[in-house]
Amino acid sequence: MPDLLIELFSEEIPARMQARACDDLKKRMTDGLVEAGLTYASAAAFSTPRRLALTVEGLLAESPTVREERKGPKVGAPDKAIEGFLRGAGVSRDDLEERETPKGAVYFATITKPGRPAAEIVAEVLEEVIRNFPWPKSMRWGAGSLRWVRPLHSVICLLSDEAGAEVVPFEIDGIRAGDVTRGHRFMAPDAFSVVSYEDYAAKLKRAHVVLDAQERADHIWNDATNAAFSQGLEVVEDKGLLAEVAGLVEWPVVLMGEIGADFLGLPPEVLQTSMKEHQKFFSVKNPKTGRIEKFITVANRETADNGATILAGNQKVLSARLSDAKFFWENDLRAVADAGLEGMAAPLAQVTFHNKLGSQAERIARIAALAREIAPMVGADADAAELAAKVAKADLSSEMVYEFPELQGIMGRYYAMEAGLSQPVADACRDHYSPLGPSDDVPVEPVSVAVALADKLDTLTGFWAIDEKPTGSKDPFALRRAALGVIRLVLENDLAIELEVVLASAFGPQTAEFLDSAAKSADAKAKVSAVMEVEGSQITYGAKEAILFDLLSFVHDRLKVFLRDQGIRHDVIDACVAMPGSDDLALLVKRAQALQGFLDTSDGENLLQGFKRANNILTQAEEKDGVEYSFGGDVKFAEEAEEKALFSALDAAEPKIKAALERQDFEAAMSALAGLRGAVDGFFEAVQVNAENEVLRRNRLNLLSSIRTACLSVADLARIEG
Amino acid sequence: MTRDTATKPRSFQEIILRLQAYWAEQGCAVMQPYDMEVGAGTFHPATTLRSLGSKPWAAAYVQPSRRPTDGRYGENPNRLQHYYQYQVLIKPSPPDLQALYLGSLQAIGIDMALHDIRFVEDDWESPTLGAWGLGWEVWCDGMEVSQFTYFQQVGGHDCHPVSGELTYGLERLAMYVLGIDHVMDMPYNDPQTPIALSYGDVFRQTEQEYSRWNFDVADTEVLLRHFEEAEAECARILEAPHHDPKTGKRIVMAHPAYDQCIKASHIFNLLDARGVISVTERQAYIGRVRTLAKACADAFVLTEAGGHVAEAAE
């Protein structure tokens, strides 16, 4: 069984594309081979900056012969039909076989597809793979028409077995496959030929190319950590950077260098970002001081001077870069000293946030007003929250954040401290963007929480007002993330916030104005009145109500997704969302947790059945009689012992449920409700609700109604499935 | 050639001279800078227009480039509002263009055995020219010394064949080769000559003058008007019938129209430096220049240099 070796040798492949390209090469090649009948034992793909390689072991030498039987026309069918069948099956009349079937004699043809040699199939599949390779971006070069990520120079396509190796006859746009490759661009540029994958990998290593990206990454990480450790330092881990650097070199050589003393005073985040973004350096930290004191760069070659020239050059470039960073830092600090953070924020009046939602400055003003309103609900000082919101985005107009957008917030905190603002305000500058994802830390400091909530709520109401809601997989303004942020902020800080009230005030004058003008355009009017049917009130006012209603359902939907991951059933959430006060998310979740716990007990499960039975009987009776049985029964009309027992059980439970609900103790309310189970079960077993005597019947219906009311005061059990 | 590549160059101009000699030796037509203000060597019609159409082309030249917003009154060690790019364009891109490029680094005294040269992904896009290509920035010991691009589209036209473009930032490259920390300290001519001149001797004063004018003095109303005029003139030139009544010949005026496009682009850069263009307007201005560039490209492919074959009737 032969082995296959393929190498596609090109000019430098972008580092970020290499891993994916490996997977694609392996998958597409092996899928194509298997589809053509060539199975194999194992396969692996590799990448360096200049090559993609694939080894397939234990490939079939040829595809198996396939026999296929095809049913033709009836014996005696017109010649035309028979000839058509012969053409389609590629056989002659002599090859046909007559066979009796229940429908009479029919012609059958047996088509034999002979196996094909592996080389033929490999060449076909490889051409297909190269021509349709899913590079994120590909290009043409020279006068040719072939597309590849960068110009493709040579191809190895080799089948080898015990007898030796053979080049697969293959040519694509003038590139003929061979058994020749080249080593490191500078250290071993000569061409050499190979006979197998093992030979290829070994000769490459001798030619200063480490074929496996993981091996290069491991080598870099080992050498880097050793170099740092020997000086009592540690490398700041960065897996993304490590993978990228491993994709930039064929022969990694780790070099550690100094950061000029002038720059050690820069914030560590600035050093790290500048070194990573511009130079792809690792940061090296002193664990004792927590400061970043050195850097690690990875060269692509060994030199006679052990990298001294390379390191000196890199150090020089870093100095120039850090001089820029220092220049920005000092300018920013000067700007803060001159005009404070609010002065720094002034140019944001000229920056558009969204053309329908005004400038950044206008947005900040809205957030500040909202943060002030939210402050008492989260235990924050209102003045501090308002101030924090006003300055939290000031760093967007700093020189440093202009250069490194990923430092937004982090720089704001430094500049706030420089401006002498309080620690909570400074921290809010950094933390008000959080949480950014489902696993990101949630701010807990009240001022940060107030600003973080205000920021996200303003975003949500704003984009809802201008009808830029997420659809399907499209969420260009990250509104799902904003809603999840609100949910996590509320839940993890256990905040009692009536979202409806807060969302209503988050509609600033701007959004109102936009709604007014939108209501005038025919298109928006149609849209608004469509939502209006849910609400059924007046246009302009109603539009806002309808949007709020829609936005709150969106938040509830996100909450459902969030809670489903925590094992809470969707119908349980529905049953709680339907209750009044469900815009208080923390309360809603407590109710849902209690309900789910309740339904998991046998009392809960049985009571649910009792509730459903009572509800069905009542609904039917109310429909039939055209009245609502909501007066409550009277025990003096009770006849049966079980009936009387239910009256007394209800009398005992009702005040307990009411009291528990008043102190929002849903578990107690539900356990009081569970106390009704025995009496309800007994009642249904012994008592005929639809009695002949109309007085008895009405009294029993009214009793059931009280049961229903008691159940519904806890959650909308009608929405529970099963 | 008697060029001595084993020795280090001693001045800014020697690096330029060596690049000129090297690329001449590789068969490029060594051209002169374009006589208009441009933001980069790519704007020279020898690149923008000549990368269009099917005719082979090979050119190399120095292009003075102006980026008004980068002015620092001559004080920043490596930022200038006026600087030089060295530009090479070869169509179709030869298969050994990377090797040719590395040869040029050797020619200016970079020893491949001691330095770490890397091709790092950097796709090029010029929204004003309606152009893009794929390639790299070339790093020497972590410093970007060149931009290397395979043009895929220019002026909205797919490039067939593809041109290979090399752009060297001359000051930065020279500072690295010569070991200079501040651009103004760089020897312009040979420091051993009787009248040795530094880059600062030649350009410090102009950097100051232009920085002041670019940022604070340029008359924005006049500039806005010039922009509109250039835009209108470009369109007017292209609207003229191809048939010239005076000579009776077919003369498509792609280059004069393109001059107006260059002019509009530079005026936009000046307006930007004066801070009178808002974020939203910016996109609109870039779009207007792109419209001109595309129209010029459309016209150029109708010219002989653009690969147009004269019809028998003409």
C-alpha cells in the first residue's frame, strides 16, 4: 500500500491562515480520495510560512472495480428505447441479459467500472483541491489565471512504497509536480529531492525548516520561558501571539532584549500592546514588581553573531515605537492636566456615534443622566455615577486610544486617576464596558455597575427606537451582547431594578424626536402600527410603549437562553415572565428557580395536575354559563368531608402564600401551595363538581376558582407543559 | 557595473543611487518623479495607469511624497510631511520578484547572513484609487522596510496581467542602514566631501514652513474651491470626444484627466490636515476622488498604452 506526500510550496502564507489551510488540505484531499474509492490508514497536514504539506499513509494502490446492474426496457420495446438505454449504460446489445420479472421479460445490463490507479485519482483530486481551495483571500500573479493565497512556485506529489517512489504525473498552470523542494529561504536555499514523508521531514530539518507548527510553537515557548526563568523573570502568556509567531518562522530562534529605562514608567498594558501589535514581541515580566521589563522576539534564523545584530535592530525599532507611545502618553497626561477629563472628552461632540442617534457627546449625556437615575438602585452615589459616565469615554479622543483602540477604558482609568478623580470613578472608566462576553468578569463596584448598565441600556433603547434590531445571525451593533450584559449585571449583583421604568427613561429626547419624525414617514408608520396592535393605544405615545414592550421581550428571550444554559426549563421561565413585576430580572429568576424546584417534587407535580384539572373544569363551566366564578366558595354549603377539608386547607394556605409572596420568598409560597396537594387530590377523588344541585355546583366551582387563584398568584402554571 | 555592494553606503543619496543602479540592471526603465504633489509613489501614472491593460511594463523611480498630516515641524525623529518613496513596478510580476527584491537590499548593504528578513502579511488597499492587492510588509530585524504588493485591482479594473509593486520608504530604510536615530542627522551626501550636507540641512526649514502652512495657514476656502474645480475639469476632459478635430486623430486624454484626479486627492489631504473635514464627510470626499480615479482608469484602457488596439476604420 503506497503512501502519498504532497507539498504546495509558495511565497509567504499569512500566519493567521495556516492552521485552517492545513485542515482544509487534509479534509478536501482525503474526502476526494475516499469518494473516488481510495481509502487510507492515516493522514496529517503541516504548514510553514512557505509550504502546506500533506502525508497520507496506507493508501489503496488502485480503486476497487465496481459492478453495477441496470434495469432497461422491456423485451420487445421499440429499438429507439433500447438503443437509448445501451448508449446510457455504455454497453452493446450482446451484453444485455433477458430476465423474467412479474411485469414480463426485461433487459438488464451489467456495467463494470474498472479500478483506476492511485496516481490518476490523486492527480484529479489534487487539481480540484488547488483550484477550489477556500482561502479567505486569494490572488492571481504574473500573467497566469491560477488563484492561490500568494504565488505558488512548486508542487511535490509523490507516491511511494517498498519498491520506491514515483512522482504523480500532474501539472497545473505550468507548474509540473516533482519530488523537489527547498529549505530555509536564507539558511539552506538549495533545492533537494525527497522519496517519502519521513525523508522529507528529516531533510527539511537539516535544511533548517521545522515542518510542524506545534513543534515550532513548543520550541519557542520552551526557549522563551527558559530564557526568562534564568533571569528570575516570566513570559506573559499569549497563546494567540504564540500561534501567530510560529506561523512567521520556519526556524525559530528566541532572543530576549531590554526595554529602555525611559519606557519602564509606561503603563504595562501600553508596553504589552505596543510590543505585541507592532512588533509581535512577547512581554517579559518581573514577578516581584509586576512590571514588564524585557521582551522576547523570535527570529527566523541563526547568525554568526548569535543574533546580536538582529536583537540590536529590534531594540531600536522598539525604542522608536515606545517613543511614540510615550509621546502619546505624555500628551494625553498634559491634556488631562490642562483641561481635565471632561476637556479631553470635548472633541467627542464632533464624532458621530450613529447618524440617527447623534454624536458620542450626545450619547454620553444620555448615559450620564441615566446613570444618575440608576445609581440609587444599585447603591451608588448619584453624583459619582453621573461624573463617571461623563468621563468614562473621554479616552476615546486620547492619542493613545487613537493609536491602540484596544486600550479604551484602560487608558481612561489611568487618565482619571491622573485627573485626581476618585478610585470608583476611575475604575468605572475601565470597567463600564464589561461584561463583554458570557465569561467576562462582571463589575461589582456600584459606580461601575451604574455606568455599565446605563451604557448598555442606552444602546438597546437607541437601536430599538431606530429599528436596528438584530436579525438572524446579523447583530452588527452587538445588541445581544448588550442585553446579556444587562442580565448578568443585574443577576450577579442581585439588583432589584424595574427594567420597564429604567428603559422608559432611557428613551432620551433624541429618540423621542426620532420617533416623531419616523411616525411621519409612511413606512415607519406601518411598522409602528403593526406593533401597536399588541398594545392598542395612541400612535406616538403608543409607538414608544410598543417598542419598550418589544425590547423587554428581547431581554426576556436573552434571559431564557442564559437560564437554559443553567438548566432552567423554558416553560418555567414563561410561567414566571407572565407574572407581574417580571421586568425585575433578579425577582424573575428567583421565582423561576423556586418553581423549577417545586415542580421537581412529587407534591409540586401532583398539585400541577390538580391545578390543570380545576382550570379545565372551570374554563368549561365559565364558557357554558357565561359567568366568571370568582366569588370564592362558602364552607356552609359544603357537603362532603373532602370538600370541607379543602376549604380549611385553603384557609390555612392562603395567608401563608400571601405573606410569603409579600416578602418575595417564593420557596415558602410554593411550599405553602404544596400543602394543598392532599386536600386537592382528596377533593377530586370524592367530590362530583358538577352536582345536580345548582347551589352545590356553583359553590364548588367558586371553591376551585379560589384554588386556581392561589396557584396563579405564585406563577402562571397554565404555561407549564405536561 | 563597478558598484561596490560589499561596502556600506555612506549617505542617503548613495542608497538612492544604488537602488537606481540595481533596478536599471534588472531591466527597469528608471523614470523621474512625477511633477505633481502626490501622497505616495503609487499615484505616479507610471504605476497607477501603467498597471492597467495588457502591455508589459517595468519602471523604477523615486517619488517625493507629501502627507500633510504627518508634519512635525522637523522635530520628530522619523515623521515628515514630505519624504521620498522608491517605487518599482513590473508587469507581469516575474516569478523571482522576491529574490530580485532581496537582491536590492543586498545592493544597499544589508547583509542577509546577519539580518532577519521576514514577509509579514499586509494587504494593500487604496480607497481613493479604487485599488487593492495582496502582499506583505517586509521586515528587517522587526522594522518595516518595504511594502510588497501584487496588484489585483486598480481604478475598479481587474489587473490582467498582475503587476508586482515594491515601495521602499527611503528615509526609514536609509536611517536603518546608516545607523541614524534622527532623520535630520542623516548624511544627505557623502560626509567626507567638503560641503557635507545632512538631511536637516536640506529639509529642516521646509518641514517647519510646510507644517505651519499645512496645519494653520492654508486657505481652506480656496482649497475647497480648487477641489471642486479639479473634479469638474477631470470630468470635462473625459467627456471630450475621442476624435480630435484638429489633428483628425483619436486622442483619449487619460493623463491630463488623471492629473486632475491627483490634484483633487492632494487637496483633500491638505483639507484633512487643516481639520475641516468631519468623519462623515471624509468618506464622501474619498468616494469623490475614487470616482475620478475610476473614470481615468476607464479612459486609460481605451488608449494605446492601455492595450487598446486601434480599429481599422480610425
